[in-house]
Amino acid sequence: MNEVLLTLEDVSCLYGERIILQGVSFGIHSSEKIGIVGINGSGKTTLLRIISGLIKPNTGTVTMRKDLKVCLLEQDPVYISELSVLQHTFPVAGEIKDEYHYKSILSRLGINNFDEKMGDLSGGQRRKADLARVLAAEPDLLLLDEPTNHLDLETIEWLQNYLANAGKAVIFVTHDRYFLDAVATKIIEIERTKLFYYEGNYSAYIRGKLIRDTDDKRKETRRQAQLKKELDWLNRGAKARTSKPKDHIDRVKELLSKSYLISHQDLDISFQIDRLGKTILELHRLSKSYSGKVLFTDIDHNFQNMERIGIIGPNGCGKTTLLKIIVGEEKPDNGTVKIGVNTHFAYYKQDEDSFDPNLTVYEYIAQFAEVIKTAEGNKVTATEMLKRFLFDGKMQQMKLGALSGGERKRLYLLKALMFGANFIIMDEPTNDLDIRTLEILEDYLDAFKGCLLIVSHDRFFLDRTVDYLFIFQDGKLRKFAGNYSDYLLVKRFEQDATEEKKEPIITRPKRIAKGLSYNEQREFGLLEKEIEKIESELLELESRLNDFANPLSPNDYYHISIAMQELENRHQELLTRWLELSDKQNAGN
């Protein structure tokens, strides 16, 4: 039954002095998967927080089913450093109940040290712990704010499959276009305080938006024509009449106030860069360890002009560390980094600079440069460049503390790129940036005449911007010529080929029981049947684990893993006894 879980009626909300949402009304049904998109600062996070009950709208009502259980994954959840991962995962800090349930979810997300303190985890590991916390609660309505931020690609793909097949309602904000395509059954776009609804996934949304834009253009053309006709009529008769009919004047006022087209100001990324020299960047036998853990060893690479490299690998494998070594923020344990004399880096960090919340937008940029060179060689002021980055005059006087997380990211992007570097290094640049900004950034990077080195979990972004991959695997660096989709195809082909070569779970010689006592012969025969039964069960369970078309929930995955372990232990016991009887039989002969 597709029941209504929650409704919003005529909801409006302010963020500071800005109207974020106005007159919002819609219902959420069970099993719906709703993706929310919109530019940074449009109110996506605010909408999730209203639905969760964390904030109240300025006007309107939110009505939910009486027993509805709602859980929200925020972009930056608060955590207690001293708590263990397991304690953090459980809803009540320090209280552990049914710990196998929570451990299974943590394990499926790649966290196996349940006693590790939250304060000792990497950003990606903390994100996994936060995700485990809301999934383990098993809510009726799951709210996720940028759930893929800081996650490695393997975890993103698992989460994508899990949510797509979950029998619960999910509302999520994300910039990950592949994720939207795989999970969403409906898209809500927030634009200029209003909500627009599209049935289907992201691909359907793109088609629907094109149809809507085309229809709006036709309506706007008709409006302009009608307005011209009314104005011409009024002007023609102005000398002959001392008064104009009120209905015509009202009609003109209505036509003037009603526009079907929303004017979009797109981000203008344009910076002058210097040409790269013969030597660009050379890495020689780089190695790095932390607290006895080897991150990577013997990394070698000589960068060529216009080389565009993406870096992928699990959380904690050393991707960010490698970038820090290249730009000189950290030193390798072994090896050297040689930077060309004409090579100038732009380094976009995963965690942006510490913003002084009391600085205005203009003051933040002006402290680095008041005049900036564009790609055409023209000099523009910081004020003009801020306008190009969608910060108008009023927003330039806003305090940094009043900006949304995405708006701060856009400002940080300006600061990172505005000096016109010819080698761009980016660590998770897609986190918190809206889709429209990402598309513009992708176009800029596509036309960029320098080198790119990008750590990213965003599969769509990688496909658009790079043509070569560094893949971290067990402390080694694998190089792959192609984008992420190319790599995924090769990876799946390799997995299929490996599975075809796999031996059966257990191989044992087939022997005929001879020379044993009656009871031993009977036991021998029973052992044969029980061993064959266990082997069949193991094969069935293994098939369920590897059935990617029907992904398991974290709880099912855990229980199947436990069952397989118990069966394998029992199988070993029986096989040991079977071999004893077999050896006795041979000795008797």
C-alpha cells in the first residue's frame, strides 16, 4: 500500500533575511525515492530539516503519520570524539543493544574495528559511521543530505543498490548524477523559492526540464506579443481619449508582472594561465606510512602536458596524502618530488580554509587579491569576479557565517582558481557543489590547457574530466588508461573471468567404503550425504552474496556471513572424520 507518510501545506521559510521556500505543498508516500536538486543556497538542506522536524517553517504546516519514524543524515553531523564507532552507531550513546545488527551494517560499509574512537577516524570513515547510524535505526522515512560525500566508490555503489531496493521512503539531496539516476523515482527541483516536480529518475528529469523550458519559452513569447498588442492599443488611442479603459490597464499590469522564464546567471570561470614548461611534475619512488600502516610505496610518474588524471581508491588509502606531498604540505618517507619552474599549482582542498564567520564575502576574496586577470588578459576587480561567481552586490556584504555550505564551497572554488594556475589539483571538488555549478566547472576543466590531478568519488565528474586513472590497491598504484566507466567495464570483465576459473568450494577424493565395520560403514555413508548437503547450502548462500541484481540489506548480509561460517566449520569437522574413516579403510586393505 502506497500510503501518505507526511504532507507539507503552504510551507514558507526564511534563511536569515532571505526567503528560501515559499508556498511549498506536497506529500510523501511510502517506498518513494525522492531526489532533491537545486543551486547552492536554494533551500535543499532547509527542506530536509523541516521534514525531519529539526526546524519549524515560518508559515504553513507539516503533518505526519502518528507513528512515523524519521531519521536524518546531515552533511556535518556532530560526534563525540571519545565514543567508539559502535557506541556512535547506536542511537543512544553508550548503550549497546543487539550489537550484531549494528556490527553487520558497519562491516558492510567497510568498518571492522568497532572499538576505534570517532576522533581517530578519517573523514570518509566518520561518514560511514554516520550512515550506519541512520541505516541501523531502520526508519520509515530516511532523509539523506549529500550521503555520498567522502565515501569511496565501492561504498557508494553498495549504498546506491541498497536504497534502490529498500522498501522504505527515501528523500535525498545529492549532486551525484549517477546516484540520482539509479535511485530516484521522483525529482524535486527547488528554483527561486518554488518547487517543480518530475516523475522518474535524473534522466527523466533532464527530459522533463527540457519540455518545461520549451513550454515556458512559448508562453513567454505569447506574453510578450500580448503585452505589445495592449501597449500599442493604449498608445494609439492616448490622444483621442482622456481616460483609458481600466480592464486594459489591469491587463497590461498583469502581463508586466508575469514572466514564464526564470533568468539564470551562470557561473563565469575565466582565468589567465601560463604555459607549462618541458618539466612539469615528476614523482620518484614515493612512499608513506602512518602509525605503522603503509599507505603506498614506490609511486613513480612523470606528468605530460595536458595530462588529466583521476585518483580513486578506498577511504584511508592515501589519496589526500599523496596530494599533500605533491604541494609540499607533507613530506614522503622516501622518494622525491620535482616540480617544473613554470608549474603553478591551484590546490582545491577537501576541507576548505577555516572561514572567519565575521568576514564579508568581499573581504574574504579581497584579502587575497583585489584585481584578477581573466583568460582574455583583462583585469577585473574582486567585486566583478564575485558577481561572475553568482555573488551579487548584496551577497558580497553578507557575513561568511550566513552562507550555506554550498555557497562557501563556491567561494572557496573562486579563491583556489583565481590566480590562473596551469596545474589544477582537486581533492573531492564535487562535495557540496550543486549540479549546475558542477556542469560549468566540468566545461571549464574540459577546455583547460594545463594538467589536472583530481581525487573524486563522483563517477559522472570523473567520466567528464579525466582520461587516465591512478587506482590505489593494497599500497600499490595501478595505472589505467581510460575514465571511470572504462575502468568499471574492465573490472567487471576481470571479475567474471576470475569466477570462471574458481575451483569448487571443497574438493575431495571420491572413495568407496570398504573394510569398515557395519557401524563405521553406516557412519561413512551418512557423512557423505551430510557433507554433500552442506556443500550445496554453501553454494546457494555464496550465490546470494554474489547476486548483484538483488543486493542484500546489511542485516541479511551479516546473517548469511555468520551462517556460512558455521556451515564451513561443521563441514571441516565432518570432512576430518570422513578422512579418518577413509584412511582406516585404506590401512585395512
